[in-house]
Amino acid sequence: MPHQRVISLIGFPGSGKSTVGVLLAKRLGTDFVDTDILIQNREQATLSEIIARHDHLYLRAVEEQVLLDMPIGPSVISTGGSVVYSDKIMARLAEHSVVVFLSARLDTVEYRISLAPDRGIASSSEQTLADIYRERAPLYERWAAVTIPVDDAPPETLVTQLINLLDAP
């Protein structure tokens, strides 16, 4: 029987939200929603193209509108890394889902982002990845109902750990 719960995955770019999200949705027999894809479909452009054409604040505004407008039903939702800048989005996700922070160390984030250098990160070009990390970490922690460190385990193991945590009394 499909899972009736809604789980929202938050975390840094490269923390595995999409990878873990797809696997988790399969294990739970529920839908998977990647909000970055919703944004790209709305704008008919990749995240990095949106940032290049406009700026990171425009991307965040589009992200907020898309996430406030999207229906929330039983699913696993993989959010963009910058959702935590919107209290409106986060309050909505916290009200309608279990918010899970996939926590990664800075060195893990740096390495994984280096594997996909054209990933669109919604931040000022003056900010380093370390700046973004320091700025976002407390925001992710603030909104998380559950936190799972992702640095040293494969995605399948993380999914099992997450299901065990979510099903614990």
C-alpha cells in the first residue's frame, strides 16, 4: 500500500536530495516531486540559465511562487537548496510534511558540486561556497524535524535509516 505521508528533503546542493528522494519514493510507493524541475519547466530554462538571465534573487522568487502554488499530497519532495530563505515556503512544508535535513559536511558539498559545476546555486556571485554553507546551515537546522548525516553512507543506506527514523514511535 502506498505511503500516505509527505516528506520534504532539504539540504545543501550536492547533499543527495534528488538521489535519496527518488529511492525513498520508490521504497514508500509514493510520488517523487523535484521542485527544481518544476521551476525549470515553468521558466523553460535550467537553473543556471535562469540565474544567468536574471539573478539569484529572481530564481528564489520563482522558487517561492512555484512551491507556494504546487499541490502537496502524499509524496517525497526534493527541494532546491535555497528554499530555507523563504519562511513562507518552509512554514508550508513544515505544516504539511516531515521536513528532513540531509546534512553534509562542507568538504562533501564542495566535492559533489565539483562533479556538476554548472549546477545553479541561488546565491550572490560574491559568496563563496563556505559563505553559503555557514549562512544556510542554521536555517536547515531550524526547520528540520529529522536530520540525517549523508557524508559516509550510500544513498540506499540513508533511505533505510530515514525510513527507520520516520517509523520510530
